[in-house]
Amino acid sequence: QRDWPSLQANASCNVEGGWFNDWFTGHLNYQIEHHLFPTMPRHNYHKVAPLVKDLFVKNNMGEQYVCKSLLGAFSDIVSSLERYG
């Protein structure tokens, strides 16, 4: 059985940060942090993201912390819709 942080990371991925991506997604491009800390104000996700990533790496879970480009994430969505829709 997997631990809770692993389940949250495997159920989502982050989209690269930056002023445009943060604005365009309403700071929900930090999906891993959003799943781990659902009551945290969204504008703080970019502050804790490096800490969360470091914790994943320190606990040999770094490969589960996935961050994609915005276009890569959109491509995954379209592929999923084509596959399952």
C-alpha cells in the first residue's frame, strides 16, 4: 500500500511555474501541492513547491514529483480525451 503523499503525487502533476502559467491557471498549476495542502491559499503554492520537491527527493520519491510544460499538460489532456472520450 502506498503512503498518502505518493498517492497525491501519482494522481496529479505540476505545470511549470512562472507569471503567465500562475495567472492562467489561477495558481493551480501546482497540483501536487494543492492535493497535499488543499486548504492552503493558492498564491502560496509556489513558495512551498521547492520544499515539497526536496522532501520527495530526500525520501527517494523524486521520480513521483512530475512537472510538465503547459503545452505538455494540454497535450496529455487531449490524448486522454481522445483515448477515453
